[in-house]
Amino acid sequence: MSAAGSTKAPARTAGPVAVIGGGPAGLMAATVLAEAGVRVELFDAMPSVGRKFLLAGRGGLNLTHSEPLEDFLPRYGDRAPTVRRWLELFSPTDLRHWAAGLGVETFVGSSGRVFPVQFKASPLLRAWLRRLDGLGVAVHPRHRWTGFDESGTVLVRGPDGASRPVPADAVVLALGGASWPRLGSDGGWTGILEARGVAVRPLRPANCGFDVAWEPGFIARHEGEPLKNLALTFEGSTVRGELVLTRTGIEGGAVYALSAPLRDMVERDGSACPTIDLRPQLSPEQVRDRLRRPRGSESWSTWLRKSLNLTGPLPGLLRGAAGADAGPAELARLVKALPLRLTGVKPIERAISSAGGIDLDELTDDLMLRRLPGVFAAGEMLDWEAPTGGYLLQASLSSGVAAAHGVLKLLGHGPNLRQFADP
């Protein structure tokens, strides 16, 4: 049985190590450190830890993805070489073993995504916190990190409003990015590190929605409706999934998966224009054949419903792009590649995650800040991003393991052994 499944706390070292932030990366760093015998004190600004983790599980907690590593790593773009090092310490398979060690079995869904059998985050978080309590980790809610004193010691402000130093052998910062600030990750840490000379790239929305200038009558009829079973294409990348029409734009898994290049183009050029395949299961020839069906006295919507099973907002979208006089060939082209002009990016407060953060050049391979020896960072504080589908949570957890291993190396705890190899 691995340390992850053990119930007996190991002997303590002098410590402590301070972990700042009670999200997935911080909790995982605390787990690895405590299992290695390090005394850990964890501080979080919120009344309880794991709040964004619970939000992630609201619709079913997607822990990771089952696809092979050669398909997994490209999801991280040019940060893949860095993330590879984290995954070598805590892989998707290790994550499933770790969850099993907490009594939470997982399964692979039809899409390849990995979920807890209970499909919820709360049982896993409760088991995790019990494990940390059994390991002697001291959790301090309502304690906000305010920086460092003149000697470099961490300062936290407690519920009484007073700041106090927290002497520690090492520090792991895991304060998140700037999405969902009401859950604790508000990006307020950026100024503290920049004042210490640490380069921080601007925090930007990721896995986010976009603005669309809908025709008022159309969106009044269809606000909140989903567009299902479609394919969204941008710059040669295609994603099958679902979109949701909002009063001012569009959200949903398909656009989240392409949000990084879409965001970059909107920020650079003022707009971006992906295309939607309304019937990806049909070939262009099949679409053209079905649209040759005579319309007769049928309404536009009835004809499209009977010809291609286009219902809900889809006939209106198609008509808005094609106009009243488009023939079958033009309609067929638009059914397979309907342009959608995105004119803005939704605010970071509404994004699922954030891009930007601590420049990776500021960190050693062990995730220690070069300008602040003994201070490590993990999770969404770092400059990387990933789509939803398990990739985001996996890398956050893996980076927490990597930072903890860096601390163990600094404290002379010997070689970095895999912590979660067997349930």
C-alpha cells in the first residue's frame, strides 16, 4: 500500500512548511509533504478549503482523461515540456490510484474522460480532508497571505485583521489564478510577487465565453438555448460538442476548447470567426442531397426540420447568414461551415480558468522561485493553460506534487519517490 492509502501519520520533521492556498494544487502539495513526515500548516483566505474544486464537480467531477500521453500533452500547447515533468511525478494513472486510496473509485466515460463513480466532488474532498487531518496538517481558514516581512518571512492576516509572521522552512504558494474570485482565487498575489522582482504575465480568461452581436429579435427568442451535436472549427482545429446562446454571446464546451486561439485573435484583431458545422455526422454531399427536397408551401423552419432535422435556433442562425434567396448549394455550404463572428472575450471573473501568471523562466525545474529561495509555486499561479476535459485539474494536481517534491529535495529528504504508484 502506498503512503496515499496509509492511515498512520509518519514521524514529523522540525518544519513547518507553509502552504498558502487550499485549492487542488495546495492540498496536493500538503498531502505529499505530510506523507513524507513534514509538518505542514495550510492557510486559505476563505472560510473553507476546496471551494473551486467543489464547483468543478457541480456537473460531475472530471478528474483527468484516459487518452495516451502523446495525445494528452499537446493539450498544453507550448507548455507541454514543462507539464510533462509534472506528469512524470503524478500521472493520470497515479491520480486514479490516489483517489482509490481515499476510497473513491473512478471510471472512464464514453468520451475518455475520468470521473468518480459517485460523479461528485464532495465525497472525494471530504475523504481528502480526513486524510490530511490524520496526517496532522494544520488548516487555517480565513487567513489571507499579505506578503513577506523584511526578513522574507511569510505574513498572513487572520480573522482578527492582524498580520502575523509564519516562520517556515519552505513555502508553497498555490493561490490560483483570477477566475471565480468569489471562491478565493482573485489574483491579488500578482502585485506582491512583482514587488519582489518576479515577472508575472497578465492574467487572462481561459475556457471562457465570447461576445456575439446577435440580432435582437433572434436572441430574444432563443436566449439560453443549446446548440447540440455540432462541430466548431478555428485555424484548422475542430471540436465536437455543444454551445449555449447567451444574451450577449456564446458559451459551452466547444468554444471553451478553442478559447485560447480565439481569445488571442480577438485581443489582437478585435474579432475572430470560427465556423460551425451544424450537421457533422453528414457529408457535404449528403447535406446537398437533402436540401434538394422541394420546399413547396412549407415554412423555412419546417423545410429545414424535415430536410436536416435543424430545429430550435439553427434555422434562424442559418437564415441570418444565408439571407432569403440562397439556393441549396449555398445553404449546404453554410450548414457545413456557418461563420460566427466573435467580437469580444467574456471577463475573467466569468471564465472557468485563467491563463498567464508567474513566468516559467522565474522558476527552477522544482518550481522554486529563483528570486525567492525556499518559496515554491504551483497550480494556476503559473503561466500555463489547458482546456477542460480533465487536463486542467490533472496539471494543477501534478504541479502540486512537483512543488512538494522540490521542497523535499530542498529539505534533504532524499530522492523524489513516486507517492501514488499503487492503491
